[in-house]
Amino acid sequence: MRSVLERSLSSEGVTITAEIMPPRGADPSRAIQKAQKLAKHVHALNVTDGSRAVMRMSSLALCKLLLDIGLDPVLQIACRDRNRIALQADLLGANALGIKNVLCLTGDPVRVGDQPDTKQVSEFNSIGLLKQVTSLNKGEDPVSGELADGPTSLFPGAAADPNCPSFNSLRRRLEQKRDAGARFLQTQMVMDPKVLENFCNEVANPLELPVLAGVFLLKSAKNALFINRVVPGACIPNSIVNRLEQSTDPANEGIAIAAEQVQRFLGLAKGVHVMAIKAEERVAEILERAGVSSLQQ
């Protein structure tokens, strides 16, 4: 059976996803409450996996908890922390638990996190992980022959950065991901609709990969400048920084900017992926202001 996300991406309508961060501790109740409030607004919820190389609860665990309450999770899997045996085990386990959507990531380097002396594994990168998903879906044993207990039926996706200065290198990279088995693309934050339009028309559409355009909630001008400084590939224009700086209510202005982006991006891409780090409760308001609330799943 196909996931809600896969069915939506293959339909004529738009697809809306949002990001949920696992808890930094053993109690998942707050994360689950945030997810429940988003249930009627999104087709799927993407659960981060050690984003920015910071310890949090296992993405696999939270995905299972979301699945148990009727939500469609997207399991992020980063290659940074596991060798191939551990990655293979998690893929098989996710499928057994009923988790179908997988976003295959290389992962942020440990040096950017809060435990920079941690040993980094990175035996696979995102392309290697996509190939592994494809192989398991075909029932191929990683050592030899066929999987004795049957194949997986995972729905793999990949990340993309439309702000990449070289479209030629970006196209080559995404061709490799498509050939490795990627079925959809989720982008990094995009601030300029023209950048997204060029990316879709020149790269993603020719590869026949549906795009979920990244919409990122900015909280203040200081927040925007910090992201520009520390996040690779971030390119928040001065016009947006100035809007936040001149606003008497920067938090509300950030919601307005994100809602405007959702409206504009839905005319260019298959859907949007809304990221509101540590402010997931604001995603519903962003989507409501954009006029895409209460989606039929």
C-alpha cells in the first residue's frame, strides 16, 4: 500500500509537508502534540535525524509514534552516524513498522554540532543510501542473492539546494540521485521565487522529479542574518531582512513572509515543505494564511 505522501505526489493536487524535530530527552509528548495540531494541514510530517549534528530522539522512534496516531511520517536518515549495516537494519526496521517514506541525507558534519569530538562514520553518502533503498526494494541481499524474508516497499526522496551557484553541477548531482532511486525532491529553504522557478524548469522537471519547495519561518532580522552566516547555501535577501527589521512585530512578519512564499511556490512546484524550527505550532497559521489549510488526505 502506498503512503499518503506518495499518493499525493502522484495526484493532480498540491502536496504539503512540514518538519517535526524529535525531543531532546525521553518524553515524546510535546512533539506528538505539535504533530497532532498539524494533522489536518499536511499530507506528511518529516522527522529530522540529528539535524545540525545535535543529539535528539531517534527519528525512527518518533516516526513510529506518529504512525500509531494516524499520521504519515517521513523518516529522515542521515549517513553521518551509522555504518552500512546499521543503515540497512534501520531501513528494514522502518518497513516492518509500516514507515514507507524515507528522505536520504548525507548529514551535517559533526563539527557544526554540540559534540564536535564525536567520531563521524559517513560510510555512505545520500546517493549510496538511495542505492541501498532501491536494492532492498528489489529484494536484493547486500551480501548475495535475495533477501530471505522479503523485499521492502520504501518510498525514497532526496534533498536539493536550488540556491546552488552551478546548475550544471546541481543537475549532475540530482541525475545521480534520480538514477539511484529518488522519487521526489525536498529542497533547502528558498527565498526567491525566481530561483525556484529556474530550478523546477531547468533541473527537476526534466528529471521528472516532483519538488517540495522549502519554506523556512524566520523569527527576526537577527535570526535571518545568523542563518545567512552559519547555514551553508542560505541566501536570505536584504529585502526580507529589512522587512523583519522594520516590523514592529517581527514574529508576525515572519509568518506573513512564509505564507506569501507558500502561495507563490505552489504555482511553481508540486508542493511545499514548511520548516519552523522550535516553532512548529506556527506552521498551521502559515498554511491558514496561505489558504491551504484542512487538506483532504
